[in-house]
Amino acid sequence: MKQLLTLLLFSSLVFFGCNQESEITSPVDTGPILNKKLIELLPSSGLTVETQTFDQNINGAVWTEFQRSYEYLTSSGGTINQIGDLDFFPGAFSGTKNITMTFNTGGAAMDFGPAMQFQAVVEYTYRITGLDLTGVNPNTLDFVYIDANGDMYPVDYSYVTMNENTGMLMVKDAILPHFSRYGFVN
């Protein structure tokens, strides 16, 4: 009888303990879901979506900066310029990993890889210029984590700002607890 009870208890523990679905890219504490809209990029002058991925091998044990910029011509004759700057503090992760930063992922957003959580601070500063910010309210502008379902969650950062005249959006020192998709919303 004890063996049967032990087997039943073990089976229940395995079933209920392992049945949770979770993304490795989900933060531990996501906070409230935000009801905002991703700010759009102007279309490119070509027939394709203008995306660009950069990669760099990063040793997670030491402070490392990974900065890249990307520029493209829009269909209206303007230029979209994006600069992303990741700062990995010592102990962010174990070993060396090939880190990717992808620009223009269906809006004013960036994708990062590989999917992982960080043990130390990773800060991100992101600036875009050349946007049409008509209708964007600077009082509701935010920078968020966007999960695989499109749900948006708050991110800690030093500040977020915009300049409608130059079409500039900028977030300074956003704290990334994990890699996924992050972007500007209104």
C-alpha cells in the first residue's frame, strides 16, 4: 500500500510540476500587461522589409559593450537611423555566447538572441531617428518587453524621450532581465 501511495504521489508531482508552460524569454515578474501600440517604422524604399541582424561573441564574465547602427531609406525619401548599445556587466551569463541584435522587427523594436536570462545587469540604450511621430503622445511614450503573444510589459530604464521635429525616440539604460523583443509603444 505504501508503494502504491508513493507511486501515486510521485506521479502527481511529476504531472503537475512539469505541466507548466513557460518561455525561457519570459521574465520572472512580468508586472501588469500594458495596453499600448507598437510605434511603426516608415516602409523602406525597396520592396522588402528592411531588417538587419548583427552578432558578436560576448564573454559573460567581463564587462562588454555591443554597439551597432543601421540605416535605410524610406519610401517617402527620408532616412531611418537606428543605434543600439548593449552593455553587459560582469557575470551577466556563463561562458561565451554569440549575441544577436536584430533591427526593424515590425516596428520601433529590437529582437535579441539567444533566449536567456541574465544573472547580472544588462543595460540597453536605443535611439531611432527619422520617424513620423505624428500622433505620438510624449506623456504616454514607453519602452516595453513584448512577449511571443504580443503582450507588453513594463521595463525599468533611466528615461525615455522623443523629439517630434527630428522623428527621434530614445530609451536610456533600459534594464534587460532576459533576451527577447523590446520596443517603443504609445
